[in-house]
Amino acid sequence: MIALPPLFAACLALACLLLPPTLAATPRGPGLRAAPFSVSSSGQFRVRLQQQEEIREPMRDGEVYLEVSFVAVSAERVKKALLRELKLADQFQGKIHLAISPARSSHEIIPVVASLQRDGWQYAVELPQRIGEIAFVRAITHALLLEIANRHSQTRSAEIPLWLGEGLAQKLLYEVGGGFLMKPETYVDQTKIRFDPGFFFRELKPGLKLMNFSELSSTSATQLTNEAVQRFIATTVVFVSELLEIQNGAERLVTTLQNLPHRWNWQTAFLEGFHPHFRTLLDVEKWWSVSLTDLASHQTRLATASESVLDPLEALLTATLQQRSTTNALPDERTVTLQEFIRETEFSAQREVLRQKIAQLVALQFRSRAEVMNLSDRYRAALEAYFEARDTTQPVGSLRLPAPAQGRAAVEKVLRELDALDGDRKKLRQQFADISSPNIDPRVRDPRRQR
């Protein structure tokens, strides 16, 4: 389950000073856990560690300790997910400088600074050395959106609307299920989970509703109390997701971003980007009101019975395999079942993927119907038992050594269990299909999606 933590809203505001542009490597200081400078694989992210005395405060739940190479890889993971969401190729122009500041508290805001240099726009983000995943994804998403928006601007920088940056960041976290902040050598299975707006409906406290468009567009960072934060976050992610469902929604959203530096407010840029779908802000208000009604009705229908309740579980029961046809060739990716993944890879390659799958299955139980919750827990138990058996029997080292007898037995056992669970899952899907009404999803015949 994705937590809805307090909003670091001010990370979407521009700071007034650019971080020092000098990125030369500096000597490693005592107690530092990473190299002082690193460039990400695409070349867009330049990461450096500031030589400062580390602040003394306890680590909070969910926080990790940033290392330079760690940040470079993690930022690329966020970019890959965002580009996929916006259906864009990687054609960056501006470089993003990430400074890890040991002296910065994780309670502080994370400023994103845009500066126009002779060779184009440059961006600077100062990260605390201890940070939570949502704060990291939020800051990187904001920097990337600024870079996309400013590509054709030679004068002023865009200002990303509060709802847009937050909505996209939360959507990325939901669909990937976390795993952005992991060590560079870790293989992360970024299986995209089908977005379920009902999750955010159910997360709201009793009596709370999603914001209307007027509330959403007028909300400022200073107005976000704890209760308002929950409503705002839930509204932004559902609103952005609904916009992306419109025909050519991703392209329209990118056009909106590119219009921002050339318009005095985001509302004008938004209407131009989504023309002719919306001609006035009143059209947006009406569309969002109808969308909320449809989504609420959809959740009521799903509460009775529907095949789609199994979709989030089935999205977790696959993994991505990377294979090279030759030594120097780029890796080819293919989606396989968990059985194929376990059968075709060494346990050293499975370890982090299985950890992530187990965590996602646990989270899924809290937002599933009873039947699906039980099945998810059985999948979790099977993977957990296999993980524990292999984690104690796997030889140390990267050499491809024959698995011990107990390791082979663990593989055979989990494959049998997963096959049996797949059979139960197919039966459950058929049961849902038998009692589900036709065209249960209002999106199927929603004419607004065909414009």
C-alpha cells in the first residue's frame, strides 16, 4: 500500500539561489559511503556529495542513506517511469545537478532551482542524505517536468502546477510499487501495476471526498493541513490519471508543459494543451464532476463482483527478464511468469525481485476483497518460504555453481505451489466472470474518452 505522507509541497517552488556549478571530484571524507561525484547512464544527472558535517537526527521509517552512485541510478529509474507515463523518448537538453547534503534535514523542503546558462537551462536539486522514497521521487519528478517544459524557452522558466507534479509522482509510485531507491547493483522489476483510482477513494477517511476542480486548482502549499493533504494527494493522482485517459492525453499533457513558460498562468497553458476537449475552465469543472460521479459509481459496482479485482494481483505475478543475444548487444526484455523467472535465473538475480514481490503482495492484501486477499497471502507465503530456503542454501559468490540438493528441492516445491495457486486463481476469475454484469466498467462506453 502506498502511504500518503505529509506533502513536501514547497519542493515544487523555485528557490532563489543556484547551487555552485563546480562539480569537480573532491577527496573522500571520513565516514562517507560513496564516491564524491557520479554521472548517470544517460548523462542527464550529475550527482555530487557536499563535504559537510552530517546532521545528527534519528532515521525515520522508510528513509534510506543516499550514496552518489545510488542516487544516479535511482534518478534514472524515476526518469524511465515518467517518460513511459508521458509516452516520450529520452531527448533531454538540460542537465540536472543533484547535490547530496549531509547537513540538510529530511524534514526540510527540497528546492528545485532552474537557471538559464549560455548552453541552456541547468537544474539543481539539493537532497538530504537521509530521505524517504516519496520525497525523492517528488523532487526528481519536479526537476524532470521543469526540464521538459523549458526546452523551447529562452527567457523564463516554467512553474509546474502543484497538482501536476504531485499527481504524477504519486502515480509513478503506485504503478511501479516502489523500488526506485535501491542500490545500483540491484535489479528492480518495475512491473507496471494497473492504476486503480478506487484505492485512493478507499484511503480517504470517512466523510472526506475528493476535491472539485476549483478546490484543486486554487489550493496552495500553505493551505495544506494534515486532512487537506490527504484529500489533495488523492485528488491529484486521480485527476492526472483521468487526464491521461483522454484520447492523446499524454501528448496533451506534454503540450501543456511546453506552454507553461510562454503563458502567465498554468490555466491558459492547460486549456491550450487540451483544446478542443476543454474550451473553458467551466468545461474542466463539468468534466471532473462527471468523472467523479462515474468513478464513484464504478467503485460501487466493483464492490459487488468483477473480474478486474484480480488484475492487480496478476500484475505482480510476472517478472522481466533481460537477455543479451551477444556479449556487446543491448539486453532484450521479455515478460515471464514467476515460475519461468525462478527456473531461468540464479537465486542471486532473484533475491531483490522476490523481496519486492513479497512486499507488494503484502500491500495488496490491504486493498483487496477477501477472496483476493486470501489468494495473495498464499502466493506471499509460497514465495517467502522459497526465499528463506534458498537464502540459507545458496553458495556465496557470483560463479554459476551447481545448486545444492536442498536448493533444487526448494525450486521444485515453489514451482508446484505456484502452479497450484495459478489454477485456483483461474477458477476464482471464472467465478467473478459468472456473476459480473456485462460492461461493468463505465469507461467502456464513456463517450468523453473518444474525443
